[in-house]
Amino acid sequence: MINTSRRDFIRKLFAGIAAMVSAGYLFFSSNRNLFSGLTASSSTASGKTFKTGAIEGKEALYYTGLDRNRVRCELCYRSCTINDGRRGFCKNRENRRGKLYNVVYGKPSAVHIDPIEKEPQHHMLPGTKMICIGTAGCNFRCRHCHNWHLSQRSIEEIGRFYDHTPRDIVNGAVNRNIPTISFTYNEPTVFYEYCLDIARLAKKQNLRILWHSNGYMKPEPLEELLKYTDAVTIDLKGFSKKAYDNSDAERDPVLKTLKTIKESDTWLEIVNLVIPTVNDSTQEIKDMCKWIRDDLSPEVPLHFSRFFPNYKLTHLSPTPVETLERAYKTAQETGLHYITLGNVPGHEYNSTFCPKCGKMLIQRVHFNVMENNISNGKCASCGHNIPGIWE
């Protein structure tokens, strides 16, 4: 018989493994043969210092030239003013004598094949695979980040990357019959030019484009990328100043982004990582759900995800499952139609249910689809139309 302390150790061990897998820690595994003839490279510099132009990169989009060779980046809501020879807040956009360059273009530090449920996307091609691409850097400073090894480091600090052109990525998906390419692991905004070029090529090959973002991209670049995008997963950090202070960011630009995506032809799903003492109050969750219902749609799927201690919030405990279940009930009572719980493998609410008849639509165990009862975009039991991308 397993004693209490050993049982608790095993429970925590598996919880930690689930958190790491959910966060996308498998940065380099299974990639050696993903693109024939291409291998990982070492970066040309180390530490926080760098030699201007040491990494080739590509000239950035969306910036304005200023006096004294300074530039202002217009890609995200930070609107960084960057002096000559320096980089912006995201650590990726480098000013070289008055021209702005993205130094991670074509240099992903993470390439992996994952189930689409991991993004998470629950209303898009269930049970299929996606090629996931991530680089260095981020325009947020989330104290809880599970992927901080990528997002909170420069390409030099990571010290390793792949040389993969947009064509390499697209060919990798086509050759392996993988229907979707996803920009994920770190914030896609900070490798925007790479995303855009991949997306444009991918659409010519009838591939799907998905990305997972914090929603801080300005309207003009956002609308351009949405032209080539099928679906977006947005992290809504919470619905309070405290929740966004935890990420060194502001909430309202993200709400604007959510509205822009919803008004486009792009499928939208939202993730809320529920963090104890940061954004887990019932009132905050209720306010967030009401806003989603009234300003977006009750049919936008909402995923409540379980927090595990990481990065700068290791002093907190994992989110109690009871807190997630309370959030689920709050969203349901508010009138949202599609709610799921994430990072709780085996939980009933990891599955999707029909809002009309209550029957199970898609049964999941973590990222595995066990049963799919959606036929031609409708509930197989009652015929209710289920929004999403099903083929």
C-alpha cells in the first residue's frame, strides 16, 4: 500500500509533468528529422550583450524613423522608442543605424509536432496535429510564465536555434500531411515578419494557420496577419489591473484585440490561466465572462487552465481543482456555451458538451480525443449547430 507522503509525491510528480507538457517544454525533441538536412545552430553571441548586426535578421515591418537614428516600433502597444544599436522591450527588434530588424526571423528556438488540443483549440480539426513554431522573446513579463526559457530570453541567451526559412516550415507540414501550422510557445507578435511570411506561403498550400497570443498587437499589423489566419487562441490574463500588473501590461488593448478578431472571419478561442491570489476571485471571473458574452459572443469557447508554480511565482500552490470547477459553473451560469478545464487530465470538464441537449460532443483526456460526436458541424444527438472549423 502506498503511504500518504509517497502518494502525495506521485501526485505532484504527475501534475508537474502535465504542466510541463502543457507548456510546451519539449523544445527540441522529435525535430531532428522534421526538416530534412537541417540541424540546430549555436547563436553567435552570448549573455545580454550583443554586437549590432551579429545576427542577420530581416528588416522589420511597422516602425517609424525618428531623429538621431532612433526608431519607434509600431507593432505592439508598447510603442518602444529604440536608440541606434539597441533592441526593444521584446529583445528581438534591433535598431541598426535607423533601420529596425527582427533578429529571430527564420531562427526558431522551438519546433515541434503537437496535437491541436494542446494550443488549446477545441473547435478546430479535433484529433489532428500541428507544427508548432516558437522563437525567443516576448512583449510581456508574466511572472508565472511556463515558457520563460524562451519568452524571457534573447536569442543569444537561449544559445540555440534552427535555420528554417518560411518555405522550410511550409514544406515540412506538406511533406508530413500536417494540416496546421501554429505560432506558439512565445509571443508571435515578436516574430511577426516570420509569421506573416509563413502564413502567406501556407495559404497557397491550403494549410491552416493558427496562433496563440497575448493579444497586444496593434490593429494594423493584426488585421494584416488575420487575412492569412484561420484561428487564434488569446490568453486573457484576467479582468483586473492586478492580473495585468502580473504581466507588466494593460488589459484594455487586449479587449480591443479580441473584438477585432471576433469581427473578422477568424475563429477565436480564449484561455484564462487561473492563478491563486492573482485572478481567481469569483467576481473577477464573473465580470470577465459577462464581457465575453456581451461584447464578443456566448459561443466563443473559454478554457480555464490550471496554474502550476513556475518562474517567479514558485511560492504559490497549484490552482485547486475546486477553484476551476467554480469558475466553470460561473461561466455556465453567466451564459457561455462552451467551457472547458485544462491541465486537469481526466476531468469531465476537459470535454465539450452540447449547449442544447447536454450530450458530450468531444470527449478528451488531456490532449487526446477519445470520442467525437460532431457530424457536419452539428451535434450528432440533437442536430444543434456547433461553431468551429471541422474540416
